[in-house]
Amino acid sequence: MNKGQPNTTFERSAGSFARRGRSTWAFGSKGVRERRSVREHRQPLECVAALVLKEATVLAEERKPTKRVVPGAVALPGGHVEPGESAEAALRRELKEELGIAPLEVRYVCTLLHRSAEFRKLHYFAVLRWQGAVKNHEAASLRWVPLTASHDLDLEVDQLALAEYLRVYGDAGDA
């Protein structure tokens, strides 16, 4: 190695990323090396999350321990936006798949960036009215969390989105 040149060697570990030139080498849990462009890792994955609101509470899910992203966390329901799909269409699809409900009244809340196992751009929506009974189709469990108890959500990004909802649309009594 030349003096003055940065060290571009890397340690191999599950889930680690190391830069070599204009590419990134990614290692999965089985140690399989994949070459990806640096741009791939700088662009966040488009995702949606829902604040399903009922009587001054918000619906939260305890994620299954087998989930790749934040397993076991108490979080707001949501998922990835598919290619060519709008954020609101993704929200409607995810709520149908995960909870069996169809939103009737939706409000945009905010968009936040979040790093976990994935770099994500989360579009948050409040769901004030819906059709169908809330049923658990994917999570370990569901629970209604008081709007004033955002600390019951494990992800800081979800706590921030809840605070933003309350700031923009009113206090817990208005929800």
C-alpha cells in the first residue's frame, strides 16, 4: 500500500459494508459477498407507516422476532413502497395486507429518514377512519398505545412522527 493512500481493506462481518473505489461490498449473514454501487446505499428505500388512530390512541405492532428489520420492536405498522406505486397506494395495500382494513380518511403527517438494517425514507400517514375490523395478519401482537405515551414505541422515528402529528393536527383530545 502506498503511503498517504487511505486503507481500503476491510474486515468481513455479517451485515457489514465496506467501500472499495466506486463500489460497495456487502456481506450477508451467510458470508456471501455481493458488489453493489455506492449509489444503491445512499438512496433510501421508500416506505410508509400508519398512525391508525382511535379514541386518543394509536395502533402499534410488536414485530415478530423473525423479521429482518427491527425484530421484536413495538412500532407503527407499514411497509415498503413497490416500484411504480405511490406512497398513499402503498399505505392502503400494507394496511389491507397487515391489518385487513381499508382507510377511509387519511392525512399526510411527515416524511423522515431512518437507518436500521436498511436506510429508509418513511412517509407517515394518519388514518382517522377505516372500513373493516382491525385484525393481526403479520405481527407478533397488536396494541393500542395512548397518544401521550409515545415512549411505548421502540423506534425514535415513530415517536417523532407521533409528536409531529400532535403538533400539526392538535393535542390527544383532538385525535
